[in-house]
Amino acid sequence: MTSKKIIAVMGATGAQGGGLVRAILDDSDGGFAVRAITRNAGGDRAKALASLGAEVVEADVDDAESLKSAFEGAYGAYCVTFYWEHFSPQKELAQAGNMAAAASHAGLEHVIWSTLEDTRQWVPLSDDRMPTLMEKYKVPHFDAKGEANALFTSRGVPVTFLLTSFYWDNLIHFGMGPKPGTDGKLVFTLPMGDRKLPGIASEDIGRCAYGIFRKGRDYIGRTVGITGGHLTGEEMADSLSKALGREVVYNAITPEVYRGLGFPGAEDLGNMFQFKHDFESYFCGVRKLDESRELNPSLQTFDDWLEHNKQSIPLE
Ligand SMILES: NC(=O)c1ccc[n+]([C@@H]2O[C@H](COP(=O)([O-])OP(=O)(O)OC[C@H]3O[C@@H](n4cnc5c(N)ncnc54)[C@H](OP(=O)(O)O)[C@@H]3O)[C@@H](O)[C@H]2O)c1
């Protein structure tokens, strides 16, 4: 039996949870042990975590009883939902409720809920600057996370609300990287005008979360916004040009055009970028670079991230 404080990590084989698992394992004297939660302990990514020293436990965020067992005996939990697997805010709310119930049942001492803003507090459904989606949301994958905050507090879960930022990894995995234009230059398209977009290396989200667990009680009840940098589309294109050794031109399209791009989730993301654009000073202000670096001294800038990842950005 370990005397270390066990952190149960949802999404352990994915981006956010994976960063936290590696941060805990990298700090063997830090006083924490990690329980990596997966639906499939026999999968390659779960086996890789086990070989690094993680305890691997199976549970499904849709199965409340499996979460109760998975959180039992732990000190804390990292809770994240997986919106892009199902595109359903209702499902996301139910999943957050399952995790909050399991955290309360297990008597956890510190939970981090990876949340985002309920944008309806800034853009009520009656505000027609952007369309209402799915009848009751403006940015469905943000709004449900923000709405779910109350599911943790109403159960008295000792929680830190973690406001994450746009993953720079979206340039690799989400088709958001530069694409060839008609003149041979690369074109980087974002509907952000001249406003700043807080971004982060997805690996750093879990590393910042580890810093929050290390700080412990001081962070319970707090909302913490993290970022690796606030950059305009122009600044991102300049960094991309330097890293790739090819000219990258920023193409600032409107949110309307972005919503009409037709890929699954385009309307949701178009509204999201419009929210970040229209409320730039709030959105950047709450995502603090200094505090993120204090929580995670190895925090990467966009240039650092590009240096390590430029070869993985598809340019077709
Ligand atoms: N992309 C962005 O810029 C961005 C920015 C901020 C926030 N987010 C949010 O980040 C969230 C996703 O986190 P992520 O990027 O870390 O996810 P991810 O890399 O896609 O990983 C998700 C992991 O969760 C596990 N999982 C999926 N469904 C599950 C279920 N039903 N029960 C238990 N585990 C399940 C899977 O592991 P197994 O297969 O091993 O079970 C998978 O490895 C989304 O809600 C998104 O809105 C994204």
C-alpha cells in the first residue's frame, strides 16, 4: 500500500490527463501516486502508462458505479469530459454529475474540474450576435462545462475550477494548421481578427494541474485560468513562418464564414472564437501567464511548442 496521495486521473490516455500522469510520474519524490483511469486497461496507451509506473484502473465516465470504485481510496481526482466524442452538452453534464457524485462518495480531498466558461453569462440566448445552437446554448462545448461547475459545489466537493486554453496541438490533430494557398504560401485561418487567443501546449494543462495539486488547500474553491501565451493570429503566423521556414500568412475570416465551413462542430467553434474575440480582455485576463508558469515551471511558449512539434503539423 502506498503512503503517497493517490490522484485518480480521468482521460489518462489522452491529452489533458496524460500530461498530469506524466507530471506525477516524473516527480517520484513529490508525494503523489497516480491512478490512470481508462476504459481499456489492455490498450497500448494504458499499458504504456502502467510500464511507467501508473496504477491502471478501468472505468467509464458514463457508468457512475465504475467511477465510485475508481475514485475509492484516492486523495484527489482530475475530472475532464470528452465533448468531441459525442457532441452532446447533455451527455457532458451527466458525465460531470457522475464524477462529482463519485468524488463526494469517495470523500476526496481535492478535485480539479477541467471546465470552461458558460458563455451564456456574457451572451444570453436573446443576444443575436451569434446563433443559438441546440436550442439552449451559444457555445455548447463551453456552456455545459460551465453549467456543470454547480454539480461539484452543490455536493460540497472540494474543487478547483481549471479554465483551460486553446490547444496549440489543434494545429496537428484538429485540422487547424496552415494550408497551402493558391500562390504557394501557407495560409493560417482563424476568425480572431486582431485579437489575442490564449493558447497552450496540451501537455502543459496536466502539468499545471499537478502544480495545483501540489499547492493543495490554497487552491480549493478557486477558479484558475492557464495559458502558455496570448497571441494574435498575425503573431502565430509569424512564429509558424520562422519554425517552418516558409511564409505563413494569417487569414482572418469572420465567425460567420467559420460557422459555415461545414465540418462537424464548425458552428460551435465559430461561436467559441467569436466569444473569445468579443470578450478578449476578460478571456485573456483570467488566463494568467505568470501563475501558469509558477504552477508549471516547464511551461512552453508557442515557439517552444513549435520547435518540438513543427514536423507533426500536416501542411496539406
Ligand atoms: N482542443 C482544445 O483546444 C481544447 C481546449 C480546452 C478544452 N478542451 C476540452 O478537452 C476535452 C477533452 O480532453 P482531452 O483533449 O484530454 O481528450 P483526449 O485527448 O481526446 O482523450 C480523451 C481520453 O478520454 C478517455 N475517454 C473517452 N471517453 C471516455 C469514457 N466514456 N469514459 C472514460 N474515459 C473516456 C479516452 O481514454 P480510453 O480510450 O483509454 O478510455 C481518451 O484517451 C473536451 O471536452 C474539450 O472540450 C479542448
